Amino acid sequence: MAAAPSVQAAKAIELGLATAIGAIGPGVGVGFIFGKTIESVGRQPELRGQLQGMMWLGFALTEAIVFYALVMGFVAYILI
């Protein structure tokens, strides 16, 4: 049995909000990571290679949080 259109609309809004709110923190974190890497390379250019490796690792781990929020949004969408 299909859900009412208003329930479907509420579920779609919930999924969008869950993903959007879950992306705010990682967005700030990624900006912070890249900004501090640029600042560090400006101070000590000889450490660029080491800093870049840590930067990409931090970027990947921070960005994974968005996918957790998206998956939890899908779970809530399906269960509600």
C-alpha cells in the first residue's frame, strides 16, 4: 500500500535535511584541514610531501562522515 503524498514529501525533506546537516561539520573540517596545510607549507616548504599525505588522509576520513549521514538518512527514509 502506497503512503500518502504528504508522508512521501515529509520523508524526502527528512532525507535532504539529514544529509545537509550531516555535511556542515565535514565541510568546515575539510576547509580547516586544507587551510592549515597551506599555512604549514608556507612556513616549512621542505615538509610539503609529508604534510600532503596527512592532509589527504584527514580529508578522506572527514569526508566519510557525510556518507554516514546519507546512509542514516536512507535508513530513516526506509523505516518511517
